[in-house]
Amino acid sequence: MTTKVHVKKGDQVEIIAERLDMNYIFGPNIQTGIGGYGNVILTDFPIKKANNHLLPYENIGSEPRGLLEGIIKLPNNEKIHVFNTHLTLNIEERQQQLSWIETYLENLELPFILMGDFNEELNSIAGLKPLVNTKTFPADNPRYSIDLIFSNHNNLKTIESYAINTQASDHLPVFLKLEFNNNYPKESSI
């Protein structure tokens, strides 16, 4: 027997966050008749501030894209910027979006973690190498590493990283376990 679940407009992120017992921010970039879609950040830690930055795009035939920013308070009371994005397929627009992101990151005073679907294999962004380099696209035969995570935080160490094998999306999700240096709790997830 199949049970139908009706999700009211705007409920999906809230329902997922509630079931995972996590805090969240949602940055819609596109509004539709039944809701919207964009980027999400889920975290165990308190969210102190949130902002959804609209990235450069051409109005004709393009989807608006965003850079979702959350300032997260870690267990040691340190704050860190956490960003999530999904860049366009259009090469020229994507270069403009990457340039905008790099300029924004240069002006940050706090450390950051940047993650998302970059729709391009990148060796670096803002001079940083990816923390995860695993093939995620297409999900049925992954050949490209386009779902990436970067950080400028000097006290982070990658403990474990891999793509999760599922056909729930056209991309494989990425798992990354980080450990903070001796000054931080031994096991913290972001």
C-alpha cells in the first residue's frame, strides 16, 4: 500500500530539518507557482546570521543562481561562514559567478567553508584546493568531480570523504567528515 504525502508550499526543508533535528537556512533563487527552489544549509550548530546573495546571470533564458551564506557558531564559540551554491551551466555566466564568489571571499574576516555544485571541475577557488575530489556526475556513471567543498580554515583536517552511491538525484551526494585541530572539540560535523 502506498501512502501519499502532501507537502505544503515551502515545507520540504523544514520537514527534513525537523526529522534530522538540525537547524537550517533556505535561500530560494527561483519562485514557482507551488513554491521555490534554491540552496539549503543544514547544521547541528546555531545559525547566527544568514544571507542569500544573487549571483550574476543573464535575464534571457537563464535561471537565477545564488550563494547562500550562513554564519555558524561552533561549539568553542568560534564563528565560521558556511556557503552553499549551485552555479549555472552557461560557461560565460559561470565564470562571472566564480569571479563574484572569489571577490566576496577575499573580503571575509572569518574562516569559511564553501560547497556546492560548481558545474565544472575546479582545481582551486580563491587559491584553495578542494577538500573532496570524488566523481559525482552523472550519478549512474560518475565521471566528473563538480560537487566540491573548499575551506580556508587552518584548523580543519579531512578525516573521511566519499560520494554516496544513490540514484536519488542526477548527482551523487558527497560525504565529508572534518576534525578540528587540538583547539576544538575532537569530532564536529558541519
